[in-house]
Amino acid sequence: MYKQNPELVEKIRQQFKTAPYPRIDLETTPKNYWEALYLHSIVTPYYLRNQKVISTEEKVILDAGCGTGYKSLILALANPGAKIVGIDLSEEAINLARKRLEYHEIDQSEFHVLSIEEVGQLGQEFDYINVDDVLYLFEDITVGLNALKSVLKPQGIIRANLHSELQRTSYFRVQKVFKIMGLMDEVPGELEIEIARDTMRNLKDDVVLKTKTWSLDLEQDDERVLMNYLFVGDKGYTIPELFAALRKTNLQFISMLNWRHWELTDLFKKPDDLPTFLALSLPGTSPEEQLHLFELLHPIHRLLDFWCGHTDNRELFTPIAQWTEPDWQQAQVHLHPQLRTPEVKAHLLESISSHQSFEISRYVPLPTTVPIFLESHLAACLLPLWDGVQSLSSLVQLWQKLRPLDPITLESVSDEMAASDIKTLLMRLESLLYVLLERSV
């Protein structure tokens, strides 16, 4: 069995012992960090894979490489009723993680000083595994993926990420500079941080490496200097390397976390009128090929952030655009749980009462590249979703009460017209995962 280089593992352990990560005050709460809660809710990837809405109650979530526990706290808040298990190499980080969740009164949590390769020692299986900003520290990422896969339940999902080789190429170059200078021979500390900072500060402003990596906030932020200039074990990957690792570990790609921001056609001036070759060939290309083309053309993402799961455990479903009338009649309409909050509802009520458009993307902008506004009367039709799951027919009936007459013909809005309006609205919002549509069995 392949083993990590013990010397490298120890340097990484010491690095995070010296500088536990992330350095976020224990009192800081992410409860209004809407987008992070949306991404860390297991509802999001489960729906993307299976077009079903999952309950978070009694689920078991592993935060692998949890650091000081801020992401563990996000996972706990995003998944009410779930148990959070955190592991990390650093005893100092684990102690801070325990204190963080105790401070925020998260009772269903436990933390262990343990490496990812040793995760089987916990004797537990997990519905969801979060391994954030860790996997790229492995000399062979398949070692980490295989270890996590071994404790993943059959329908479980892994969220993992890798540093992008193309986006971070300048940072890898500056790390090589500081390796040559000997700043990374041992675990970098305050002296090495100041030498690195002084070196960058004194380079001419037009030196390419400085223009690509230096910013004024590095003057005061030691953590950023460590995590970018002096990061022991840091390594970058490309999309083909990511997919090769998934194939080698027999894991199935589900989606990128920020999937809407990897849309290849968005890179062209006229997405609906692509160059002939692309227009003909793009429909036949695989997700891997499309993602690789995107990173070659526009490497803006620091992380190759993705969800994956066991091969062949994706449930077959009919895309919403292909639903028949019987499918719609069986439909259950859910609001994404991270939008179903008193704050969002209050904003909706204010928009309705003032006859102003409701900006539904205000809280979770990630699934779209432009703000999404709903006219107040359309937004009013969504109001029952804050009380719970709704059927299509109940929303259609409400729509007919809100808008009984066609504004042009002044004739009564028929059942068919009202249903068509609501279906159009729901399909638009489902494509952004603001609402989730599920056929009842």
C-alpha cells in the first residue's frame, strides 16, 4: 500500500501546528453567509445528482482536514440535525475546532487528531465528506480519495478540491523562488514570512511575478503569506488530472461546486451564435472536455472544486424540460432550505407590499452570472413555499387568485394558462436550484 512521505507529512503537521488554519475568531458566525450554507448543504449536490430532496436529519458528515473548525461550523448550520465529525493532523487545530462548536452550541459533533489515511479507524461511514483545501497536499491524490471512498456510504457524496495549476501558476513560481532561497527547508515561521514579504516589497513594481502575486493586504496578513508564498506541500492540477484520479479511484464526477461559473459558452460574445466548429462539436463533448477547454481559455478559478460519489449510484431521472403532464401533476415543489429563512421571507414580503421586484439571487448569487429579479406578483406566488412543500396545483390556484384576468384580453385566466405560467417560473428557478422539483412516488 502506498504511504505518504513521512517527512513531508510531518512538515505539513508542523506548519499547521505553528499556524492553525483558518485564523477566524471563535465568536464569528457564518449563519448569514448564505452562499456558503447553500454550497455546504448536502441538499444541493444530492439534488444535482438524483433530482431528489434529502433530509439532513441524522446524517453523518465528515470534515476531513477540518483545521480550526470554521467549515465544520458551516456544515453544522447548513445541515440541521446532522452529526459532524472532524479530523485533522494538528492537535492545536482540533482543540480550537472543539471550542468553536461548543461556543456555538453545536452538540452533535466530535473531533479527532487523525490523518485522512487513518480515517477507517473511526469505524464510521458517512453520508457526506467535506475535504476542503487539503487533497492537493497529498503526493498522490488518489491515496486521499481512496481513503475517503472507503468510509463513504453507498449513496454518499464527497466534496473535494485541488489547486488549479493554471490559475495559480505565478504562486507556484514564487514558491520555487523561496525554496531556492531556503525559506522552506524547515517549517516557515515569522522570520521566513518577513523575509518573503521584504523580498516582494523590494522588487520593482513592474516585475512580472510581483504584478501577478503581490497585493497590499499581504503587508499585514501573515496567513496569506504562508498559504500562498510559503505553503509546504502545495501543488497544482488540471481538469484532465482531476478526472484521471476519479477514474483511478472508481469515483463518479457529479458537478463542480460553482457549476454555473464553468459554462464554456459564457466565454463567447454571442453564446447563441458560436463559431461553426464549436457549434457543431460542443454538443458531443464530455463534461471533462468542456471544463478543460474552459480552464485553458479562462483560468480564473483558484480551486477545481467538485462533488463526486460512488460509480453507478446516480439515480436515473427525467430532466425537468422533458416532463410530461402526469410528471407535473405529481410534482412536489420545495424551496431550497438555505432560502427558507425569516430574513429572506421578510425581504419577499417587503417586495410584495411595495410592488417592487424581488431579487431572489441577492442571497445566493452563485448559480447565476446576473442578478435574478422576479416581479412582485410572481414572487407572491412563491410565498407558500416558506411554509413547506407545495404541489403544482396549489401554486396554480394561488396564481389564478393573484392574477385572475389576462391583462391584454381581460378574459379569465384558464387553468391551462395559469399552469403554463407557473411551470415557466418553476423551470427557471429550478435551473438555478432556488426551487427543487421532485416527483412524488
